[in-house]
Amino acid sequence: MENLAIVDLGSNSARLAITKISRNGEFHEVKRVKENSRLSEGMGPERMLQPAAMDRTIAALKRFKRLYTGMPNLTVVAIATAAVRQAKNQAVFLKRVKQEVGIELRVLSGRQEAYYDYLGVVRTLKMDHCLILDVGGASCELVLVQNQRARDLISLPFGAVNLSEQFHLGGFVKASDLFRAETLVTDRFNKVPWLRFANRVPIVLLGGANRTLARMSKSHRHQQNGRIHGYRLSSRVVYATFRELLNRNLAQRKKMNGLEADRADIIIGGMLPLICLLQRNSDGRVIFSESGVREGIITEYIQQRQKGAQTDD
């Protein structure tokens, strides 16, 4: 039995997932921890990680380390995504993490992040054709799946945190600010030529903002089961939820069922990429996946381990 600890350092939150892997490749998660470190906060157009955000994140990584240190047969895989990928002071942060925490972060490219999303989704959701949308804090990844294969994929440099900060979507949202934000997202989507092939397929949703949308819907329907993997909504319900959010200020949003208070200031920015995609999509179905980058990394890790065992034989 092997223990695989995956540290996933996102733009809005840091996550730790510890998975036990047996000799035959079967695996199950034994621990999952999340901290809202919001590493991308205040990066602005200068793309600089801020000292307070780095301090918060490093403190979270130290707490994670205490949870997996001493576990037998341990492998640690530590990754970072959009915030670190985009940061001009990336090297400074990576050096601090190495010195203060003792781990080396692997900074995923946008395409690598999107590909791991794809691996995580296709392993658990049997979707022949779909568009995967992963909205993070500072980027969103899109993968067009045809016949269960990734036909095209891309990462775009906007997400829940940077859209909310740039267009002032955290409090009560002005129509002019929402229009400017929607125009930016739509223009970027229009420049992705293969997205025209994704207008008649369901959208599979990953990322914190999308999980929040699912929890809000389940809470509204008085469904207490916390699992959202495979949960489905129509575009009509998504639009109705978005209108509810827009009709409230920050204090009012914090009281909405299913919406975490510390996500209330970025939920509108986080939902905007989905809203813009639905406006060009005639299928109208959204399906939620709890499997994404971390599950994709586990899948790749087991595949590589099995190939190594075959080589040894």
C-alpha cells in the first residue's frame, strides 16, 4: 500500500488530498483538506504575488505538511496553477516554499492543467461528447471532448478572483461593470475557433465557483446529500441563480444558502464564464464533476507506475 499526497495550490484555495493506492492500482481517498488562501488576491495587472497572500499560503502548506509527515510509503506531488504560473515574482515564491516548507512546487502550464482536468473527468463521468469548463481563481480551462478524447484544450487567463477585482463584481454590481466583464470574456471565447464545435454538447463543470453553484441549487431544493458529482442543472436554473446573486449586495449574498461567506465576493466573477458559454450553447445542460486536476494526476501516476512495473518484469 502506498500513500500519495497531492498538494494543489490554486489561485483561490490550497488543497491537500491523501490517497491510498494498492498494488493492483486500486485507490481511495482517505483525507481531503481545503484552505482559502487566496494566493492571487491583489496581483493586479502587474501580476505580482502580494506578501500577505504568500504568507497565508505558506502557512497553509505548513499545516498540510504536518498532516502527511510520517506516513509510510509516502509520495508527495505538489503543483501550482494559474496564480503562480502568471506571477512575475514566481521564482521568489517558489524559493520561499522550498526553504520554508521543504517541498518543490511543479508549476503546471495552462494546457497541462486542462489535460489533467480531462483525465479526471473521463475516468468518472462517461461522457462521449462534452465541453469541460474549469473556473479557478485566475484562469479558466476549456476542453472539447469528442468520442471520450480531448480534441482541443486551452487555458484563458481570467477567473473568479481576477475578474471580480478588475471589474468590481464583489459588492453590488453595476450594469456597466458587468457589461465590461461580459464583453471581455465573450471576446476571448470568440477568439477560440474550435469552441464553435461545442455549441450543442453539455458543459461539464469543475472549480470552486461551479461547485458553489451546485451547492446553492441543492440547498434551494432542500437536498441534503453533499455529493455533487454527476449533479445536473438546466441553463434556466443557472440564469435564475445568477440573477439572484446580481440582485443582492455582498452582505446579502453572504447569507444565501449554499454560498460560503468567503466566496460571496467572487461568485459572480466565478460564474461569468459559464454564463457566457451558455449564451452560445443550444444544449443547455450543465453537469458537475468533483473529479478534476488532482484525480487526473492520480490517474497518470498509477499509469506510470504500472508501466514501470511492466518494464521491470
